[in-house]
Amino acid sequence: MKWYPSAEDLYFFDQGKLKDAYRLFGSHLIKDENGKIIATRFTVYAPNAVAVKLICSYNNFEGWKHELTKINDYGVWSIEIPENLEWNIYKYEVYTQDGRVLYKADPYAHFSEVRPANASKVYDIDGYQWNDDVWQYTKPKPYDKPILIYEMHLGSWRRRYGEFIKYNEIVEQLIDYLEEHNFTHVEFLPIYEHPLDDSWGYQGTGFFAATSRYGVPKDLMYLIDRLHQAGIGVLIDWVLGHINRDEHGLYFFDGTPLYEIDDPYQRENVVWGTANLDFSKGPTKSFMLSALAFWVKYFHVDGFRIDAVSNLDYHHGNPNDGVNQPAIDFLKQLSYELFSIDDRLLFIAEDSSAHPGVTKPVNAGGIGFNYKWNMGFMNDTLSYYKKDPIYRKWHHHNITFGSTYAFSEQFVLPYSHDEVVHGKGSMLTKMPGDYFQKFANYRNLLTLWMTFPGKKLLFMGQEFAHFAEWNVNRELDWNLLDFPAHNQFQRYFIDLTSVYKHHPEFYEMDQDPKTFEWIDADNARQSIYSYIRWGENSHSVVVLNMTPNVYHEYEIGVPFEGEYEEILNSDKGIYYGSDQYNGLPLKTIKEPRHKFNQHIKVKIGPLTGMILKYRKKGIK
């Protein structure tokens, strides 16, 4: 009996509301009641094609042997072959109305050949036995929890003899590393199928396929399963608004801009060499909605970072080209659908525009993300820290300005891959001064980053002060850990993340303005900042010295009598510092300073960040 998609499915697909279109399209292995594969069905959407044929290893890539039938007026083509064609390589031979023949990979395929080959492969996506039930049922909503994201590119984190390590072979090493450094989540740069290594995954062709570079899809499922068992969430980077123009991909799939914007000016993204998708088209919306829902269902991912949201807010990311309302409407729809699947997901916007309400719920007039990258914080802090300390007093506002908008959205504070490529150098080499000062400045910067309101994201390698900027074609320079400066920096990072993770004032209610208070935001002359992070039942004082000057009895006003214990100091010798720190708890002195009725006297080392924890008077 010939298979036909239901009228209801086709209606919702055409309306852009079908969130499991992968059920209709792609290659499917048909099984009998005993689970034996008895046939393989291929189905594709190509409404403007004259004919569609299947070329595969089974038919010796001769399309005339297996021509698909157009089974309805929607433009759905299908064929069922009574054979088990698992692992067969295949493409669609698409005949266009203007007489061309296109050779297209399957947009809904679950697996592909290893690049530079680009055909799809028949793959049984079902059947993996998950063991992450504890995680799936008990993981909390993220808002009042520590979130520390390790952004990584799987192919250049580590390699074996210059070659990629497989998903299932990196498991133990990656889990141990993430746990040691207190990361709560790992975010993979795009790991769906893409043809070019140098694109880092951002120009995808197989949005339903885990890239074959690192193994088969079930190997990735195993990696995510084990990460979940270790209590580590998994996010993936996702390009939503545009596609690449490779001939075998989605671009002009049936000879027409099937998924893209029709107008050439609005469609062609010259800067990136890509094509912008048209989210006024129902099939485009159903395609992308189904792709993200597929990764949640089949790979158990815990969220997405959506790339280049400004390109979705406005055409070409430029307000002068007009608001991209269909794309904004789709983001709202996507938010609703994803959170209806799992309301604990992270749905993060990388948005460099000032479009309002990005992280407000849709029903409150927002777009519906629950977090947004704080690009302003990233730009302001890096601009400040790059400057020689002698000039910083003239740019004091670069640090204080961030507090004026820190609570306008729900933010993630990112130091991402974008900041350590294309001649920008690494985070360490951005810092001014000699070798010692570069490390001191960088420890200071990370202290600010870790204690400022917002969740955290750091790109791989920066946790041990990678010296060279990131190179996608080789692994990180792990040999740097043989040098004391890098090894001791890594120790500081681990201790800093431990403070963040175990002291609730740094993550509880961190979108509430009441959790952050300046003690002294105006000491531009000495370039010293001090502020309080308030928790529900605790608070800490953070002090940042942005110059090489040392102060032995610097006075800081504090809110309560008692003692303040220095729980972390970036200048300690064990961190490659000069060892100017406060060893004993600091007792408050009952004399007013900085709007408070008491103060403490602290020793502040050069280019130092310190964290002081309050302890009530009389409590040991």
C-alpha cells in the first residue's frame, strides 16, 4: 500500500506549524512488526521540480532506475524501495523548469558522507538507549542557578596525530576537564553537517544530521548521554537566518528560492556569501522549527545559542534596510514551541542590535529568548583592558557603564570564539604590559567577569591563558600547561569558578538590580572599583585594582559590622602573582566611608582582583 502524508500534516507544513517534518521527509527505514527492515522510503519537498530521481549506491547512481512520484499538489515526491538500504549513499537528481539538472543532498537526511564528499547516507536514527533519566527529570530551570558555559569547537579542542577524535572517544577526557573547571554546560560550535572545516560549522547543509567528521549520530548521542549523567548540560550553536550556497545544499533546491527570500537584494548576504531565509514561507518555518525540535528530541540537547539574531531583527542586520518582521514572528513562534517541549531549555540570542525585549516572554511583548549575549559588556571591558593602565582613568566609565543596562535583559557575559580569531589575538595577548602584567591583567578581567551580574561563557583555551589566537586547523596548545604562568593561571580559573559556583550571591536572582551595588564607582584617579554582590542570605565585596600600584591600607566602606574574609585574591603567588594579599579576616572599623557606617582596610596588590566574604560579628 502506497504511503501518503496526511492532509493535516501537509496543511501544518504549508502553514509553517509542523514541528516534526522529519517524520514526513527524508529517508526512512520501514520495519515489520519484528523490527526487521523490509523497505526504504525517500520523500522530498520540491514543488517546482519537473521530475525528481534517486541516485544511490544501490542503483549505481543511475537515476532512471528509481524516479520519485509526485504524490500531491503540495509538491511532495516519494518512492519506496523494498530493500534495506541502510548506509547507502544517495542524492536527489532534480530536474528544473528551466532545463537544468541539480544534484541535491537530502535536506532531512540524518547522516552524510565525510567531507569533501557531500552525499547523504541512509541512517537509522532510532534505537539509541538513553541513560540520562535522572538529568532529564531533575534538571532545574536555569534562572537562579550558576551557568558557566564552555564554548568549544570539537575538531580543534584535541586531536590525535593531527586527526579528529570521534564523539565517543573524547567522552572521558572532556567530562573530567569540564568537571575540574566547574563548567555547568558545554556549548558546541555548530555540529550539524557542513562542507567546509574553515566555516567552523556556521555554513550548514544538513540541519538534521550530526556531522560525520567525528563519527555517527549515535556516537554523539552517547557523548551527550554521558555528559548528562555527569550533570553537564549541552547547548549547540545554531545558524537560523541564512544558509550557504553550495550546489548540493538547500539553496535554490528545486531551481527556485524555495526556502530563501525571493528578492535578490534581500536574499543575498554578500558579507557572508550566504542566502537569507524567508520566514514568511510556511515550509521554511516548518523546516527550521522541526530541525531544532529534532535535536531536542533525538539528541536531548538542553538549548541553543542562535547566531546573528541582528540579521533576523533587521534585513542584513541593518535597521536602515527595515525590520524583518517575518523572522521576528518566527522567533516568537520558535520560543513558544521549544519551551512547550521543555521549559528548562536555554534559548540564547547572539544579538548585537539594540532591538528591545529580546529576552522578554512573548506574552509580555518580547521576542521570547530567555538569555541574550551581553555584547556591550564584552566590547566595553575589552576596550578598557587593552589600554595601558596609565590611560585607564580617562576611560573609567567603560567599566561602570555596564551596570546601567545590566538588568535591561537577561544576559550571558561572553568571551567567545569571535574575540580570539581574525587577527584579534587571544584573551591573554590583548592585555597590555610585560609577561607578568599580561597574566595579572587577565586574572583581573576574569574576576570582574565572574562577579558581574549575568551568566558566563568562555571559549576553550582561554581558561589556561592560551597564547596564540584560535586556529581551527589544529588542537589547542596544551603544552602551555607545562609552563608555570599558564599552569598557575589555570589554577586561579578553577578557584574562581569554584567561588562562583558555591557562593549564591554571584548567581541567585542575578537579573535583579538589588543584587548589585556599587561601593565606589567613581575612583577614576586611582582606577579602583569596588562593589557588593547581594544574595538572599549572604553578600560579598569585590575590589578591582586596574593599575600596578600597591596599597597597604586602602579603605573601603562596608554595610555591616563584623569581619570580611578574603576568599580569593588574584595576586597570590600560587596564581603567578606578587603575593600581596590579606591573610587574616579584616575586622570592620566603626568610621563612615563610602555611604556606610563602617569600613575595612585592605591590602591591594598590583592589577589585582579580590573577593571578600562577609561574616557576622561573633560568628566563627
